[in-house]
Amino acid sequence: GDSVTQMEGPVTLSEEAFLTINCTYTATGYPSLFWYVQYPGEGLQLLLKATKADDKGSNKGFEATYRKETTSFHLEKGSVQVSDSAVYFCALINTDKLIFGTGTRLQVFP
Amino acid sequence: KAGVTQTPRYLIKTRGQQVTLSCSPISGHRSVSWYQQTPGQGLQFLFEYFSETQRNKGNFPGRFSGRQFSNSRSEMNVSTLELGDSALYLCASSLGLVGVRDEQYFGPGTRLTVT
């Protein structure tokens, strides 16, 4: 079945560092891909999405490119802030339901 | 536009009791999905409702059930609660168009604690 694999966390960075969170997927057909973010005590917020190969999703300085040849959708940000500290979930939707990765906790220190 | 709302935000129940959670989707959204989030199992899909009909179902026992009303609001019920049902229950809404893999928007969740 379809699945999403994310890198283990936590990822610990200093403010203004470069961020990469790896995400790969297994799916038949052409899924849509998403990154969601969860701040402490809150639900999930959609961060960005891509619906077809080579699409780049971007929002709030974060970006991710849908790479069909490597089945990847890595999340990047050039300069993280303390306020970016949260749990990030990679997800796909293929036929019906969202399938999530296990989440990666990001901790940014001043 | 108002976002997805869930009530209540927090619940404490005793083992063996039952509980009902409520979700109001974004206006115009006809699909409501429910997810369970736990530290051990992560985010797991429970079921999806569209136009008052259950369209998809995850691998949860029959103690977990739901329904959707004509205004798209949805409720989820868990009967005979077990300690392992303690979790954050998230509701998400989307347009739900068939064949369209559109994004889902999540509510803040209901934190259920079973003692």
C-alpha cells in the first residue's frame, strides 16, 4: 500500500541555519503531496502542497519539490527562526485518504 | 471564512463509558475525515464522510463510529472506552470532489483522556 517515510527527529538547529527534512513516498499512480505543520497543543496546518511531478510548493519561506524520479518531497528553508519550532508531517493523498509520515520535530535555538 | 471547529477541546472519561465528538467543517466543504493521533501510532485515518454517507473507513474496531448531518457537520462516537483510546482526535474538511486529490484543512482537535 501507499506509504510515506520521513527522517527521524528531532532536528536541532540554530536560528538562521538551513533546514532540510527528508521525505520519500511509495504510491501507485500520481499522488498529491503535502507538508503539514503542528505547533504545540494545536491541530495540523497545511504548509504547502504539490500536485504533479516537478511542481514546487512554497509558503512562509519553506519549499518542497515533487520529484517523481526519486519519489521524494524534501522540505527546505534557507533560514529558520525560533518560531519555526514544531512538528512537520509529510503526507500524500492518492485515491481517498491522507497518509502521513511519522513526523519530524524541529527545534530551533536562538 | 471560519476554519474547522471541534468541540469539546478536552475530555476526560472513564474506561467503559462512551463519548461523542463534534466537528464543523469549513463552509462549502462536504467531506469530513477523522484521524486519531497518538505518540505510538502517529496519525491514523478513522473514516471519511461525504454527503451524509461514509465513503471510506480505516482499520479501527466497530466501537468507533461516526455520522454526518445534512449541513456537513459530523460527529464521532467511541463506545466502551479503553485506556488505549486516549489520543488527540483530529477532524479535517475538504471539498471532497471525486477524483480530485484536494487538500484537507484540520481543526484544533479534541484531546480525549481515558482513565
